[in-house]
Amino acid sequence: QVTLKESGPALVKPTQTLTLTCTISGFSLSTTGMRVSWIRQPPGKALEWLARIDWDDDKFYKTSLETRLTIAKDTSKNQVLLKMTNMDPVDTATYYCARTSHRGDSVFPFDYWGQGTLVTVSS
Amino acid sequence: ETVLTQSPGTLSLSPGERATLSCRASQSVTSSYLAWFQQKPGQAPRLLIYGASSRATGIPDRFSGGGSGTDFTLTISRLEPEDFAVYYCQQHGNSYTFGQGTKLEIK
């Protein structure tokens, strides 16, 4: 059974650094073709992709945010971490981690999601 | 960045009716890289369609996707009460972007 679960602080202050953890089970990020992304959703708004890390440790970031983002994985702990620096109230959102998998030539984008964690940025 | 524009913003229909949702891309999207998601209040999105027209595991056959290039559609042939939700299109051929969503509400 594939599951992902986000954890991290519910409240951060402006200018602080946010660190979120995605704990995965039911699959391994060392398996060829596996990818985990972070996606966020401000209250009442649309989804926004932030970053991705692949089984081979390739990393990709949303261009407009890449100076603030760092994604990393700890395969031994089955965890994917996201750091976002210089947090601002506009970064208030539910943050999700989601898996992308491949089978043959087919790509299954975000086929499993965590439940999400709401992060509020406020002094 | 490829911008995805969904229409309409809100669609009001009754159970049993047919729903057609549109997604237009600012530049051509390879069909293999176009997906649709359903999101209900308080829940994470759920993958419905990948590769523009393939249903994800467990998705009923009343959901179908089509289109190519810059114009894609999600059709729900006969609405069930549980289908009323927000729907997002998403492309992953040029980084990743989502549309702004279409809210499907009960009329």
C-alpha cells in the first residue's frame, strides 16, 4: 500500500525557513522511475508545483522559486525533505507531497498524494 | 512556462447530465503529458486521466479525456452525486503547471 505523509510546523514567522518532511511507504525512491514532488495550494486557490526529486537524485525546481527551495531525500529513512527560505505570508498554503511513477512508456503523474499539511506564515 | 486556462470557471449541472470541461494551453502540450485531477473539499487531488485520454486505476469509465496540441477536454458522461468537485488539468512536458480549476456544482 503506497502512502505519503507530510509533516512540519503549522506556523512559521516571516523571514524564517520552512522545513517539511514527506515520509513514504509502499515504494522506494531508489527504484528506477520513481519521483516525488512537492505541490502547494493556498486557501481557496489552485495547485502550484514547487520541486521534484528523482530516484537518481536529479532535482528540479519551479523557476520563479528556485533560489528559495532545496529538495533532498534520505532513502534509508524513506523521506523527502523540502526547505523554503525567507517565508512570507503569501506562502501560506497546504503543502502536499506526491509520487510520480513510470511503467513502460507511460508516466503516471502524481498518482499518490499525501494528505497535505497547512502552513501559515504569520508574525 | 506553459499556462493552462480552464473553462468554465464554474459549471452548474444536475446528476445524470453530461459535463464537458475545457483546458487550453498557451503552447502545444504533448498529449502524453496532459493529466486531469479531481479534488473534493478537504482532500488531496486524485489522478483521473493521464496521457490526455487514459483513465487511472479505479477511475469509472464515465470519465473520459481527449484533445491534442493546445486544446483538451474532460468529459463526464453521466454525472453521479460524488462527481461534484473541482477539476484541474495539469501538464508535465515543460516543467509542471496546473490550470486554475473548474468547479462542478450541483444545479
